[in-house]
Amino acid sequence: MRQLIQLIITSLAIVFSFLPWLLGWHLIMSFGQENASIIQVQVRNLESVDVKKMIKIHDYGDLKSDGGFNPLSEVILYSKPDPEWIELIDDLVKSGAIVNEISSLDTPLQTAVYRNNTEFIKSLIKHGADVNFPDCDGETPLVLASELGRKEAIIELLRAGASKERKDKHGKTAVNYAKNNEITNLLK
């Protein structure tokens, strides 16, 4: 009986130790939900996304960040590697989406780097995305690409003039985060 009580107490302690993590994850994922734009709600529900219809209707809602997620970053995050998504990104920028803005995640260009989608990277740069625009940690898209080992993204960012010498808040450059010799050589 005593072992059963100890087992129950231990189990409850484990469950309760995870509650703050679960609550924190829920809060992070729900941040900005009540202020989400029409486009953000659409892309979060990937099953029902009809990109061509969204572009045709052209009603995206408020495209400015509410301090949470940048709508453009969120579209890139949830996008698929189809040409129609590039068209949507182009239309969003023409409709007022901000390309150089830090959100709770990162900048739209950093999201494109995370997705390792060079077409998104090219599109954002074409629309004025600053290849050296840092996030709140001073991390530029090139630093992120180096950290993640995104060779194609690194090549595209360097073509667009990304600075290899730009340091983050820890005083490190992209080469300091290189994942392998191939990435290091690209950055030298």
C-alpha cells in the first residue's frame, strides 16, 4: 500500500512539473490569436488554404504585426513550395505587409531562411528586405543560415550583399556559427 501511495505521489509530481511547460507552450502558440489577421487565420488552417482565391479576393486584413507574429513571416512559415505562394507573398508586400520587421519569432527574411526557400528569399529582397536586418538578438539572416547550415540561403544572401562581418549580440559573425567546412568556406 505504501508503495502505491509513493507511486501516485511521484506520478502527480511528474505531471505537475510539466504543467508550467504546457501552459507556457499554450501561451506562446495562442499569442496574437485574438488579433490575427484574416490571412494569418487562413494559413494556420492549411487544410482550407486556397491561395489563388486569397489573391483574387485580396482581403488579407491588417498586415501589421500586433507585437506577436508578423503576418508575412507567418505566411512564409506555413507556406508550401509552390509558385502560387510566391505570388501571394508578392501580393501581400504590395498590399502593405512589412518586410523589415522583428516579430516574436524573427523577420520575414529569417523565416524564409529557416524554410531554406531561395525563391522566398529572392522575392523578399526584391521587395526591399534588408539582408542585414537583425532580430532582437542581433542575429542577421546570414547568421541564422549559417547556424542552420542552409547552404542555398547563404549563397542567395551573399549574392544580395549580406555582410559576413556583421556581429550578433554575442560578438559572433556567421562564420562562428558555421555547421561544417563547406559553410565555413562559403563565408570566407
